[in-house]
Amino acid sequence: MNSELVTSNHRQRHAVIYVRQSTPHQVVSNQESLRLQYALQARARELGWHEADIDVIDSDLGVSGAAGAHRQGFKDLVARVALGEVGLILSIEVPRLARNCSDWYPLLDVCAHRDCLIADRDGVYDPGSPNGRLLLGLKGTISELELHTIRGRLTAGLLAKAERGELALPLPTGFVRDPTGVVTKDPNREVQERIELTFTTFLQVRTAVKVTRMLCEHGLMLPRRDRFGDLCWKQPTIAAVTDILKNPAYTGAFVYGRSRQRPSATPGR
């Protein structure tokens, strides 16, 4: 690792090792990657830092790098750089630090302002120099492109399974999936009858509000599923009745991708 950029001014501050894995499963299964990341402490010593001045931030293990707002470790790192406490940031590769240019470039700006170097397994870079900024900028852009590519592949796979009707989506109340994966009606007759009553009542009264009122007047509960997928009976609401009436699964249709989730306008994201 090139150490020509490292000066006594940098060594007077701390070297921080940033360790991250994207998912809890990777934390458990990909132990070699973790070992390599923690081994960067030896690199910091080679570059002239004392053991007492080397810190490890690993509080983001199991957290995706797609957004910095959900990574407390990353936010702590940026704050320490801004306070002038850090002379060198070490990460095994750029994607460990950020998968999003909106997080990456502000970090480069803070590092350039505070004369903090960034190092990965390829070398040491100065974000305050034109060449360092260019190389780090390219690494960040490639990292973000890789994230979009990965998402695109996953989405394409989901769409292909959905087109074949093989995508195992959560089932609405009234349907169950047997051990072979075949979807059938819930064997609970009370569940079936309550769903059927909801539809037959709607054909008579024509509005979800009136269906809800009728169910409530007769003290009839609606079968629903909790967040664990277990069956429970709840007081009828207009929203619950509407969900049943508008769900295409009750017509025997397989539907995927009707809605699109947009990022929220949360500050810091």
C-alpha cells in the first residue's frame, strides 16, 4: 500500500477501520470477508499508526450500504472526520463505505476539507487532490452502478418467476399453500363463509361502507392475518373490506407489480 501521501499530520490523528457486511446472513456465512476487513488494522500499523490510535467501527454489520441514513456507524465516522479527529479511513473496498454517490461525495468533501486520507486494498488516496478526487469519484460511481445492476438482476428474476406464476407471494386471507406449493382454499369453513359473505353482501348493497356496517350490526368479525401470517379475527373496517373486495386473488388471478414503492422524502436520505 502506497504510503507516500501519509504525513506526520495524518498520524497525529486516528486511523479508523470501517467494517460492514450488507446482511445478517453475510455476517454469519462470509467470515473470510470479515477477517480481511479486521486485518486492515495491520495495514494501519504499517502506515505508521500506533495501536492506541487505531479505531474500528463495525456497528453497521448486517446493514445495507444503499443509504447512509440507516447506518449509525457511517454517520459517526463522518462526524469524527468533520471534527478533525481522523487522519485516515481504511476500508477493504469503496462499497463498504457507500453504495450511493449522495453519501460518497459528501464524505469526500469532508475528508478534503479536514485533510483526511482514504485507503482501500488498492492504495491510499487524497480526496483533496485532483487525482485522488478523480479516482475516488470513479470508484464511487462504479460502486453505485454495481448496486443498480444487482437490483436489476434480482428484479428481472422476480418478474420472470411472476410471469410463470411461480413467485410465492404472501397469500390473502382465505387461501393457504400446501407443502408442495399449491395454493388452495383455507380448509377452515368459517373463514371461507365469511369471505363469501363479504362478496355476496357487496353484490346486494354495492358499497364497502354498507358491507362494513352490515357486518358490524350482526357482530361478525373478519378473518385477517397478522404480521407473522397467523389467522386472527378482527372488527370489520372499511379498509379491511375494501382490501378483500379489490384483491384480484379472489378471482383466481395472479398479480405482481401493481404498486411501486417510492423512496420517502426523509431528511438525510
